[in-house]
Amino acid sequence: MIIVFVGPPGVGKGTQSKRLVSHFHLVHISTGEMLRRAIGEGTPVGVEARDYIDHGRLVPDDLIVELVGKRFETFPSAQGCLMDGFPRTITQARSLDGLLEKLGRRVDVVIELVADREEIRRRLLDRARIEGRTDDSPETITARLEIYDRQTAPLIDFYRKCGSLRQVNGMGTPDEVFNRILESIRS
């Protein structure tokens, strides 16, 4: 099973991704984690990506596709995966389709987590305080949410037209949200 997980920053994708990966025994492909690792290691992709992230901008498609393509090379093609933070644009979605086609696979379901914007802001500010994340300042949060709305909304329409989109309410306890996600996958 190939699951794509989309939603604005702070909606709970990371929390729920870990639970889904464990529940379905999937490989977790998180572009956010891959980018943070590349930045921390000072790789060429990481150095280039850091400037975009620090200013609340999306990392260019070619850099993200390069990271994801390398990740696909490291796990068995028969194993399912959960895509967390990728794709974010229609161009990335088409690149993902091409990568999966080479493996004889396709996206099975797209889960869009949604939540109230004020709740998202509160979650991100709490995360910044607890984890010391520099990409979660109030100004950067606003920029990231605006970019998400502008650049990712067409992706949601793309997957809705494909018939694979399941919109899930991300408000409530992690258990409540997880149960709603499982219900949406089964439907």
C-alpha cells in the first residue's frame, strides 16, 4: 500500500505517520526528516535547502525529487510506504507517479489532514518552544501556511479528481484522529 499524507504544517502528519507506519508495516518517507538530516550533515542538497526552509519557502521540486528518488532505492519494491510531506505540488505528484511506475506501483490513497488554523499555529509555536525549531517562528508559520494554501491547494484538487483523496479531521486527541484515518483508508 502506498499512502500519501498531506496537510498544512502542524496539522499532525508526523505524529499520525508514525502510527500508520507501525500499524501497516510501511516504510516512512518523510521529506521533512530527510531535509533536516541533509541540513544537519551539511550535504550539498542540505546547504541549498536550508535557505529555503529558514525563510518559510518550499524547497524546489528538483531537490525534493532527488531526495525521494534516492530513498526509493533503499527499500524493497514489494514493501508499502507512507509519503509524508511529499508531494506538495502537482509537478512533484507527477514525479512520484513516475518513480512508482518504475517499481510497478501506484498511489493507493491520499489522506489530507485538516484542522483549524489557530490550533495549527498553537501546535507549531508549542513545538518551536519544546524542540527549539527555528523554522517555527510566528512570521515563518504565517509564510508557510500561506505557501501551503497557494501551492498545495492545486495538489488537493488533483488527487480529488483522481478519486484517491480522503479528507480527515485532524482535531482531537491523537487516538481520535488515528481512528478517523483508519476509517478513511477502509472506505
